[in-house]
Amino acid sequence: MRSITKIDLQYAHRFYGFQGEAQYLHGHTGVLTIEVEDTIEPGVNMVFPCNEIQKTAWAVLKNFDHALILREDDPLLPAILDVYEKQGIKNGAPSNKMKGDAFKTELATAYPDCRLVVTKETMTVEGMIKIVYDLLKDKLNIVKLTFTSGVNAACAEFPAQESRARCPLCGVALNENGVCPKCGWRKA
Ligand SMILES: [Zn+2]
Ligand SMILES: [Zn+2]
């Protein structure tokens, strides 16, 4: 069975070099739907608690929220960093609190201090699905991702992974020692 959850992301981007309005900087509220598949853990009668899927995903994905997402070769990138630098907000600001953990993958690098994500490819809805799967595939048994942004939407399905052992009391995945990281329950 599947547990399904949604996350809203507000971001600005543009399609550098694209022949259309999207080559201009603009913003969206994107909605990411994450579908996690596994057996039902009988103790909690759930595949996985949806709020825990959200927490795991949000820890990295908040880097995309209220963020600017630009392709690595976009000339706006040095121009914006120059402005942030002069304004003294490039390396953080007291009001910039909702920071995710910095990450660097093949497809994207997050700079939480200035709320910027630099991507290898244009950040279309399809591009976002590739980035998100890469970031979360080792943490969650994701079998489907859907991302909508304005009139654009894309989805992709992924192969099922091996079942994860979960806590019968709270449903979260047990760590490598068979212990629940949330309540301390231990597998006999
Ligand atoms: Zn757009
Ligand atoms: Zn537990």
C-alpha cells in the first residue's frame, strides 16, 4: 500500500535561454506529492506516518522554499550574488531562519544562507522531480513523485525498494541497530 503526502514550495526561477515568457524571472507555488510504498506495519496500521514523510522531506526541501533557483550557467547568478553581497545578506541574515541542511548532488547545490539553489539543468517540473528523487530516495521508499507548478505538472514512477523495518508504536523507520529513533523501541 502507499502513504501519500504533499508539500508546498514557494520559489522563483526562470528558464535561461528558453524562447517564451519563462525566460523572465518569475515565481510559483509548487506542490510536490510524495508516494511512499511498503507493507503495512501492523502495530500502527500504516505504511509510514505522513507527518514523518513530510518531516524527512522538508529537512532538505525547505532549501527550495522562499528560494531562488537558477541554472549554473545563468548570468543572473553572479549578478544576484553581487547584490546580496553588497547588501550584506549573502552569508545569512537574522531573519533567514527557516534554513534546510546544505546539500550538493549531481543535479543541484543548496546555499541555505542566501536561499539559493543552483541547478545543473533547467528547473522545470520534470527537472524538480529528478532533483527530489535523488535527494530522498535513500531516506524514503518513494515509488511516485508528482510536481505541479502553475499550469505545469509532471509525474514519474520509481521501482519499489526493499521493505523497511518500522517501529510498531510510531511507524518510523528503525535505525541500523533496530532501534526507533523517535521512541527508543527496540527490535527483540
Ligand atoms: Zn516557472
Ligand atoms: Zn517508535
